[in-house]
Amino acid sequence: MVAQRTAIAPTRDWQPILAAFEAALGKDAVIRRKEELLVYECDGLTSYRQRPAVVVLPRTTEAVAAAVQICDRYNVPFVARGAGTGLSGGALPLEDSVLIVTAAMRDILSIDLDNQRVVVQPGVINNWVTQAVSGAGFYYAPDPSSQSVCSVGGNVAENSGGVHCLKYGVTTNHVLGLKLVLPEGDIVEIGGPVPETPGYDLTGVFVGSEGTLGIVTEITLRILKAPESINVLLADFTSVEAAGATVSDIISAGIIPAGMEMMDNFSLNAVEDVVQTDCYPRDAAAILLIEIDGLPAEVAASRDRIAALCQQNGARQVTVAADPEERLRLWKGRKAAFAAMGKLSPDYYVQDGVIPRTQLPYVLREIEALGQRHGYRVANVFHAGDGNLHPLILYNNRVPGQLEAVEALGGDILKLCVKVGGSISGEHGIGADKRCYMPEMFSPADLETMQWVRSAWNPKGLANPTKIFPTPRTCGEAAQAATVAFPQVERF
Ligand SMILES: Cc1cc2nc3c(=O)[nH]c(=O)nc-3n(C[C@H](O)[C@H](O)[C@H](O)COP(=O)(O)OP(=O)(O)OC[C@H]3O[C@@H](n4cnc5c(N)ncnc54)[C@H](O)[C@@H]3O)c2cc1C
């Protein structure tokens, strides 16, 4: 994999296409000036860059459909984009493609508290949903750390997770229905306001499809009643092994915390330098942040049991935050952990792998050894409860060769995750970044089955081509098995 930055190649006549977009969406909704297009040349995976040929900003489902129909008519590939915070290059434009940005679709369309449903447009920001219903005692559970900026449409496409997904599940568990524009421009509705609909679970197929099956334009979300009581515990350990063992012991004891996060010494010091929570002991090898919620009696019992398990595993101190202000202070550092890395290093590369919880101590030792072998520092911040690791590899993109080296290190970490029975993605998706590692996890037959689904929904391959699946051009011969039956994947 190499970073890309290519000039727009005028490989087609854009004039009639631009005229069609302007007629359908209005001039203000079409961006074509090179300097304005710069904003859209990458997502959160900033090492990959490609300016799109044109950006369109529809406001309604019908306008999205019109834009997609124009792409279909002129055979132009298109890429959907929400807020552009994705970390795997899912919203990376292709050369000579159209970027369909949903940022102007920002309305909360309806709130039905009695049935615990909210219908939103895809550009609505994740935490606006909770803000809209919290006054009535409800909230929306999936809470990526980027929740103050990422869009619900992007969350759906990535099947995003977050701190509270250990107990409450990821985005797919909170999406009931979708209005979609399919890759040829048809508008369809799948799922619905009721929890069970007959037939294939097409909502399940679409959630996590990373923009390769169409564009979601309306989302029916499930909201939950806010818990009566919440406690957050901070436990600090002198070894990563002890913190890892505590995570396993808590789950084995039958307690499912709302969230259970771990930060290693490197990460917690970076966070303290930047956010100054003054809560995280700087000499700890690792800290655990554990949130429990529910009825007051249940929370009190779990809190005491968890504190005892931490102490049995050698925790030096267990602090309990019971009031909202203290809780926020404990979480503030964790939520800012990625950003804090920016103070330590000009660039960082975030990996996202999953391992069985019981393998945490072994895998963390191996990651450290891999970092030393490749010559890069790795900070570890992760959703420990569900084994979702986020190793952050620090590097300098201006030094020739460093990007390729950290990508190789990231790849070795993904292979390690697969070796211990885990996965190459927990929540950030595959996008452009990890497509070459799909064959590490899936057989040619598995990949072919997924390609059948993609081809059925996206027969011309115009919706977000080259993402998720390895192609010979992007991944060399290793990708052959994945593309043999579906040459259109390689076409763009
Ligand atoms: C600091 C930071 C912290 C993060 N923390 C987390 C975390 O805790 N958990 C987590 O899961 N992720 C996290 N992320 C990753 C990212 O925020 C999520 O993947 C988020 O869901 C992306 O939303 P977005 O609106 O930015 O989507 P984009 O980046 O714009 O797009 C992401 C993908 O969705 C597709 N897409 C966007 N909109 C639509 C649509 N309407 N229809 C169909 N496809 C669409 C795009 O084509 C692309 O493939 C973090 C990112 C950052 C920068």
C-alpha cells in the first residue's frame, strides 16, 4: 500500500455531467473549483489523498437519487461521504469520481418517545441524537469517540462502535430501518419501525457496507431509556498483564459493564500532558476505566464486586466517580486519547483489530516486540471489554519510507490478531486501508460470497469501487482469488 496524491486526470468530458448536476441539485450544491475540492481529498486516514472530480451536496433523498442517476447514466463512479472522520479511507475519493456528501442533510425528522424511535437524515451528528432526547430521559447508545463530529450515515456505513458497545451493542443493534438510494438511483425502504420484519435482513446487510451498496438517506434509530444510576471506576495497575486479567475476571464473574477501557502507560501520559485530567496516575503500567449502569442497587453490588476483582489482581488504587462531573473528568482523557498523540508525534497511524479478551496480555507483549522490531513507538488505547485494540503507531510522514514502514507494522499487528482468533477490524471498517488483509481472514469462497452480494446491489460497480475487497492493482497477486469472478471491482 502506498500513499496516493494524483492530479485530476480529465479522462472524460465533465461538462454535460456538471450541467446535469447543476440542473438537478442547483448550482450551490455542486463544487468543482480545485481549491474547494481540496477539503474533500481525504478522510481521517490522511496518508491517502485523492481529489474527486466534483463534489455534490444534496439535501433530500430525491436529490441523492437524482445525483446517483446521473452517475449511472454517465457511468461515473461515486463515493458517499458523511463527516469524513473515517479512519480506513472509506470516503477516499477515486480519481475522476463524484463525491456525494451528506453533510447538508442534517434534520432530525421525527421523535417518537413512546415507541423509542428517532428518524434522522444521514448528516445528523451522532451526539445530536442524544441531545435531542436527553431532556425526556432517553439516549442513543452507540458512542464513537468521534461522536461530536461524525455523522449517523457514516456510523451506519461503518457499523461504528464506542465505549458503551460492550453492553449495548454496536450501530447495527440500534438501527431499525433505512431509506436508501441504490447504486442505479432507485429509492427503497428496508427494515422499519417494528423490531422484526419478515424476509431477508437487508438492514443487517447494509449496515457496515461502507458505501458499497448505495447511500442511506433516512435512518430509523432505536433510543434507550437513560439508566437510573451510573458509576465509573478507575483502577491502576503496575502491569498490563494484571489489567488484562482483571478484564477477563470481571466478565467471567457475570458482570457486563457498560464500558471497560484500557490505556497503557504511554497513552495515559500523553493524555495527561494534553488534557490534564489529573486523574490518571502517570506511573501506572496500565489503567482500566470501567463504567457500570442500571438500577442503583445493581450498580452498587457490581461496583463492589469489580473493585474487589481489581484488588485481587493487584490494583494499587480503585477510585469511584459517582457524580456526573467526576465521571466526565475520568472519561475526558480517554475520549481525547487519539488527539493527544498529535502532541507527541507529527503523525500517527491507528490500527483497529479484535482479539479474544483472554489473549490481551500476550498480544500486548507481542505488539511491543513488533514495535521494537520495526523501530516505532506504539501507544495502546482500547475497548478492553470487547477485545477491540487501537494501537497508535507514531511516525513522521515527511520522512521518506516511514509511512510504508508503519503500514507494514500495522499489517503485522492485524496478522497477529487473526493468528490468535480475532479480526482485522473492530469498528473502523476496511475501506482502502485494510483491503489487502481480507484474505488473511477470509477464504476465496468467503470473499466470493461477499462479492455476490455487492454485485447484486451494485451491478455496475459504481458505488465506492475498490474499497473493502483486495484487487490485483491495489494488493498484487494475493488479491487474484477475490476478483476473478468479479472483474468490475478492478475496473476503476
Ligand atoms: C478521533 C477519532 C475517534 C474515533 N473513534 C471511533 C470510535 O470510538 N468508534 C468507531 O467506530 N469509530 C471511531 N472513529 C472513526 C469514525 O469516526 C467512524 O467510522 C464514523 O462512523 C465515520 O463517520 P463519518 O460521518 O465521518 O463517515 P465518513 O468518514 O464520511 O465515511 C465513512 C464511510 O461511510 C460511507 N458513508 C458515509 N455516509 C454514507 C451514507 N449516507 N450512505 C452510505 N455510505 C456512507 C463512506 O463512503 C465511507 O465508506 C474515530 C475517528 C476519529 C477521527
